[in-house]
Amino acid sequence: MADRTYVTGLWRNVEAATGTANRGFQFVGLVQPDPSGRGYELTPETALAASQSVEWMRDPAMGLVHSYAQFQYDQLTAAVRAKGLAADDEAIGSDAGDRFVMAGGDDKVYARAGHDWIDGGAGNDLLFGQDGDDTIIGGAGSDRIDGGAGTDRIVLDGLDGAGFQLFRSANTVYAIDLRHGFVDTIVEAEIFAAPEQAVDLASVARFDPLTYAAGYNDLAQALRTDGEAATAHYIAHGAAEGRHRQGFDAAQYLKSYGDLKAVFGDDLAGATRHFLSHGVDEHRLPENPLVYIASFADLIAAFHGGSRETLAASGLGHYQTSGFAEGRRDAITFEAKQYLENYADLRQAFGADTEAGTAHYINRGSAEHRLASDPLLYVASSEDLTRAFGGASASHESVAAEGLQHYEAIGYREGRATQGFDVDAYLNRYADLRAAFADGQGGYDEDAALLHYIRNGFGEGRSDDWLI
């Protein structure tokens, strides 16, 4: 290409001068074609002749176009089309409906008015929809997106689940891609869409930073009631570490401690602040003390045989004197609801009373080698069990029954993993599964995905390995 940059015809391609083909922009959509057919050399003077204001920054000494080019369409009334190249680009649209497709680099796009379509491509971009009903795709990288006025649609690879997280704190929405470590920060947007489903802003889960901090003793003692620090920690570290956004049960905390119930009544926010400011240092246990005992074989052996009240007192006492220092809180894993779901005789005896079910597990169920985890997850955690109990003819009922029977007869003695399959990662790896199991509310049917792996995915060579 010659060392001059031209605008030609009704459709124009603006490329960088010699030696910089990977920089700048390519734009299409000139209002007035060049009558001569030769094309306009891109200078401020010829830009005015083309009824637009364009600044193309060229270094005469080096003969190169700078690493970004800024286009201002103050006089342009028609829509523009822009295609970014590899550098850090900047574009300003018209007041009509513009279309921007960026490539690599950390780009800036100001779409102005009109119903615009922006694809940020790779890189950590700043994307401003401004006025109009815009569609904005952040693309790869950690982007900052401001939809501006109008009803704006943010397109993501996934919503809340399957290796993605979508939540809002105050007026900001965060979209996290756990597999790649990307975090998009979004304001002034109304619709959030993945290829398989979309939700409105009201449906995006709220993040309570104090509930998050109170869910973990290390965070409670480090962050206390600093909500901004808790939010920043989750975004920078907590999500990738697999921490739960809502890990503190304030109602259970009040139920366990009569002195707190007398002070706070039903004030859950006050109870949360108490734990952060005082309770964690007093080694108080926020979780159900029966669930605490049921999560550890040594505690079951020590305390089994007691009434619910006796077990609760034993659990609280042990945690305060020993369990806190031993770091046991982070290892509380007993699933009371799942335990009842696994066994019809327990449901018949206890209904939905999870405390009664937990007491049964401590006093009898553990000795009977009953399983408190999802039996399908147990099967999926071992290839030999998936091969033995899976296949196209398998059903949820048949796999659950086979899994429970195997665990009670053999699995407990073999020390088999009961939660070794990552269904979140399984969904993340396969777009067709996300499409098939989207729940229409921003999440995914993980039970159906788990059964799919056992029935079909394993035989198809699919995996839950993030790294494959």
C-alpha cells in the first residue's frame, strides 16, 4: 500500500500507512462518495470536503500512523460501521445507529446517540453506549461497560452458573468468567443476555458484602464491616477461590444464641454486624451445631446418642473451645436436605425437619453408612461407577438407587469421593449443554446436566476438567 491513506467511494476502508497495517481502524459508510473516483487523501482538509470531521494522527517524521486513531462524526448524520485492528483503538460514533467491531487491544468506544451495536473484541475495553437502545458485547478481557440512556442489552458468554457469575452490588453489575479470569464491570444496563437466555436487571442477584464476609472467619476478622473491601475481595479473589457469595445464616446465628436473640430479635442485619464485630472473636458458631457435628466423624463418635438439645449444646461448646482454632468451620459439609431426599423412610419419619434428620444421621445414619450427598454426584465422581450405572437407559431414579446401594455396601469403606465431579465446569466447557439446560432465569439445571454426563457425556468422552 502507498504511504497515503485514502477514503474511497460510498464505502470506505481506512487503513494505516505503510508499516502499520495492524493499527488504527477500518471504517465503512461515507455519506458522500468521491465524485472523481480517486478517493480522498485523509487530511483535515479532505475530511471536511467529505462532510465529516476526522482526525487521523500521523507522525510525519516516522511516516507511521499512531497506535490509535480518533474519529469524530460531529457532522455525520448517517450510521457508521467500524472495524478495529490490533492496537489500542478509540472510536466515536455518529448520532445514528452505528456498528463497531473491535479486535485486539484495549479499546475505547463512544457510540453517541442511536441504537448502536458494539463488539469490544479481545482486550480490556471501555465501551460507552451513551444514548439509544444499544447492544454491547464485551468480548474477551475485563471490560468496563456503560450502557448510558435507553434500554441497553449486554451480551455475555454466560450468566450466573456454569463457570460464570452475574450479580449486582449497589448500582453496579459484575460479570465474572471464572475459567479465564475476566471481570466485566457494568453500569446503566437493563438486559443481560447469553446465547441461550436473557434476564432483566431486576432478576440479577444482589450481592450482600457483609453476608459474604461473615461467611468466612478469615474475612470476618480481616474486613469486619467494610462492605467495599468485602466486595473488592470477592471480585479479586473470592470467586476464583470458590467462596460462596452468601455464606452466613443470620437466622441460625440468632437461633443458636439466646443472648443475641434477646438483643437483636429478628434483626438479621444487626446479627450479621455483631458476628463481624464481636462474634467471630468470641468463637461463636454461625452454622447449625448439629450440622457441625454431622460433618466430622470424630465428633459423631464423641457425641452420638444425645438428644437434639444435647447435641446442639455439645456442638456449640466444642466449636468454641476447639473447633474454631482447628479451622473446622470451613470444612462443614453435611447436607441435611439431601440426606432426607435420599431416603424415603427418613422423609416418612421426619418430613422436612432437617434438624431431626441431622440428629438421626449422628445417632444412627452414619453407623448405617447412609449417604448425605447427592447419589448422582457420587456416581459421577468415579469413572467405574459412571460406566457401570450410566448409559442411555439410565434414569435419575435408577442411578440414585444404584449409587446409594453401592455407597452403603462398598463405597464408604473404600473412602470414595462423594463430591468429586464439577458440574459447573462441565457446563462451562460445552455451549450445547448450556443451551440445553438453561433454566430461563439466568442459571442452569445442574441436576439435568449431571444426569446427562452419566447417561451420555461420559460415553461421548466429555469431561469436567477445566484445563482440557
